[in-house]
Amino acid sequence: MIKDFAAYLAVSSNTSGSIVKDLFTDVMDELEKQYLDDKSQIKDAVRMAEIGLTLAWTLDDFKVAIAKYISSPPMSDTNLKV
């Protein structure tokens, strides 16, 4: 499915420099690092704010509760949901 995207085709046709697998691995490594950093910040924020989550909370409620404990730049909703 990814192979149909124009960006993938452009990168895969590049015969000099990094290969597609290297570029993909670099991006995945960076995403994993960002996820682990975000996870650590969220855990710390929940501890500092002494948040007691309930089933009634929405993602927006959670974001507001931890906002002052999270450093910039703001993290993705995906990492917050996980």
C-alpha cells in the first residue's frame, strides 16, 4: 500500500544516498524515541497533578488536566491516547 504513494516512489527511485529501508528505519527510530519521551512526560504529569482518571473523562479533559505539566512542543494525540 505504501509503495503506491508518490513520496515512496520518489525515494525508492533514488539510486544514490540512503536506501529506503535506512530512511524508514531512521523515521521509526525517531518516532519510537518521541513516543518514549512523551510517555515519560505523561507519567510524570499524572503523578505531579495527582490525577484520578475515570471512565467519564475524554481525551480533551485529560489534555487540560496535564497541560501545565507538559513541556513544549505539544505531543501528538496519538501518543496521548496510547
